[in-house]
Amino acid sequence: MMTLIAIFFPCVSFFLRGKIVTSIICLILQITLIGWIPAAIWAVISLQNSRADQRNKQLIRAIKTKS
């Protein structure tokens, strides 16, 4: 669901994740049709990086609890 939001509404994707300043910058980029594609790509990549960071934190916590 968030991936679709990141593609069609890139600035909303950043806003929902709590990145207000990034959302405003993305909205400025998104205003033009040419800027929409880079904004969507930026939002999707940022979303994927965020998910990877969450997975890494969970793995680190799991390793620490086993020690």
C-alpha cells in the first residue's frame, strides 16, 4: 500500500513517515510533471531503505538477546 502511495503521491509518502521537511522538498519537485518521476523514484527508494533499516534493527536486537 505504501509503495503505491510513494509512486502516485510521493510527498504524502514522506509526510506519513514523519519526514515533514523532506515532504515539502518533494512537493516542490513534484509540482512539475518532469519532476514527478524523480520524486516518485526518490520516495520508493526511501521507503525501501526505511524498511531495510527496520529489518536490520530487528536482527541486531535478536542477536543481542541471544548473547
